[in-house]
Amino acid sequence: MAQRKPEEKTTLDQVLRLVSQLTPEEQQILSEEFSKLLELRRKCAQAEASLDRGEGIPVEEVFAEFEAEYEGRKANK
């Protein structure tokens, strides 16, 4: 695939064309990764809203949750 210049915008049609060239397995992986990204964005929005309300979670708790999730994903591989 040709390297695009930084000022070029990738269109939806270009993305869909590339996705259609993936194998079904690659499409499944892409779908799973996209779902993870959407969940991360949802969690970030919840966290931002919580902070806006003056609520917060201690950083130690946040890192413990990240670490537990990371270890869980590592164990599933």
C-alpha cells in the first residue's frame, strides 16, 4: 500500500475498500479491536463526566484496575 502524505485525508470509501480486502479472520480481529476502542472511549467519557462532577477515583485504584485487566488479557492469550 502506498504511503499517504500527512495532509491527505483518508475517506470512508478508502477505509471500506481496505477492510473488504481483509480475510474474514482479519475482519473479526479488526471488529474486536474497534469494540475495545469504543469501550475505552466510553470509559474515558464516564471518567471525564465524573471529574466534572467533582468525583474522582484515587490513582492507585485506577492503576490497580488497569493492571488487573492487563493481567487478565495476558492470561487469555
